[in-house]
Amino acid sequence: MDLKSEKSRARIQAKARRAGVDNPRAAAVGLIGNFPAQEFRGQVIGGIWPLSSEIDTRPLMKTLSEAGFSLALPCTPRAGKPLTFRTWQTGDRLKAGAYGTREPYADAPIVEPAIVLVPLLAFTQSGARLGYGGGYYDRTLAALRACNPAVFACGVGYAAQEAASLPLGPHDARLDGILTEQYFKRVI
Ligand SMILES: Nc1nc2c(c(=O)[nH]1)N(C=O)[C@@H](CNc1ccc(C(=O)N[C@@H](CCC(=O)O)C(=O)O)cc1)CN2
Ligand SMILES: Nc1ncnc2c1ncn2[C@@H]1O[C@H](COP(=O)(O)OP(=O)(O)OP(=O)(O)O)[C@@H](O)[C@H]1O
């Protein structure tokens, strides 16, 4: 099977696993306790405003914002271009973006996060990731890492989104860590 078909098949399996999660509210709170906030203090964190049945990252972002962390959220350009990040604090208004996303208004300054929370459909323990197929995070991490090789890509999802292996192409960006409702792990 070619890579595109293998990825489509893996996406269908991953969506089914994610939709079967029991207690999404408890999981959202679990992210707060597992996030290694002290290690990341002082760095801009690129956050996630969740879509559909993704794990709810809003309680984590509210907690970080109230604790004084600098946060940003992605703005989605047309297909084929990397995301840009604009500053955001809890309570700031958001506008509708592409694919049902919510994003900061254009008057919020653009920043380059050093820590990027990365949404995913599936991940492996070795840092492979499957997204929706837009290639947005692959392009964005490549662009950010070209300027700052120390950028830390932290995949965020339910522990149940782990896959034993995933089909990978040449552009697929690796995760440096994984945050779930059960653990935070650095990829070694
Ligand atoms: N929460 C979140 N924000 C994000 C992303 C993401 O995956 N999750 N993105 C990641 O690139 C970017 C937006 N790009 C996207 C590209 C495609 C689809 C997409 O195909 N969505 C499916 C819905 C899937 C579902 O129901 O879970 C669709 O529209 O069919 C979504 C976002 C930036 N912001
Ligand atoms: N850095 C890049 N430069 C050029 N093309 C890229 C780059 N990254 C990804 N692509 C292309 O984008 C398309 C979608 O990539 P892929 O299927 O890996 O998306 P994904 O990682 O699942 O989605 P996303 O990152 O948006 O969540 C592919 O055709 C891929 O070749």
C-alpha cells in the first residue's frame, strides 16, 4: 500500500480509538498535573485550542496563563503554509479560523514558541505522529526548528491514542515529548 493510503487507514483507526475515551473531563484535568511546567518556565508555549473530540487542553492553558506563562495560539493560513503563533492569555477573545479552529485576532503580536504543544490523532513512544493530513505541524516545526533547533515539540493527546507504529514520510516531524492524562514522557 502507498504511504497516502496507509496514513488514511491509520487515521480511521486513530479516530475510532479517540472517540472511545471514557472520561474526557478528568483527562483534561490530568494534563495539568502531568505538564512539566517548571522545566518550561520562562519560554513561550504554543498552545492548542481543541477541535471535536481532541483532548481538552483549555484547562491546562488557563492554569498556565494564570500562573504567568507566556502563551500563544496557532493561526491557520491557506494549505501549504506553516502556522503562525500569536500571543494569547486566558480570557482573550478568539475568532473563527480555518477547519473549525479558533485563533487570536491579527492585533495580537506574532511570536515564535520554544515549546509547541502539538495536536495529534496518534503517536508512538518513539515520537512519531499522525495528524489530520494538512501537514501544518510538519511545516511549522520545520520552520521553527530552522531558526531555533532547541524547539521542543510536545504531542498532546489521550494515552489511548498511542499506536504501536505509524506510517512515516520524509517530512513528518518528530515529537520530543508526549503529554497525556496519564504521563509526560520525553522521547529518548
Ligand atoms: N486543535 C487543533 N488545532 C489546530 C490543528 C489541529 O489539528 N488541532 N491543526 C493541525 O494541523 C491546525 C489546523 N489545521 C487543520 C487541518 C485539517 C483539519 C481536519 O481535517 N479536520 C477534520 C476533523 C477531524 C475530526 O473530527 O477530528 C475535518 O475537517 O474533517 C483540522 C485542522 C492548527 N490548529
Ligand atoms: N515541511 C514540509 N515541506 C513540504 N511539504 C510538506 C512538509 N511537511 C508536510 N508536507 C506535505 O504535506 C502533506 C500532508 O502531510 P501529512 O500527511 O504528514 O500531514 P499530518 O502530519 O498528518 O498533518 P498535520 O501536521 O497538519 O496535523 C503531505 O503531502 C506532505 O508531503
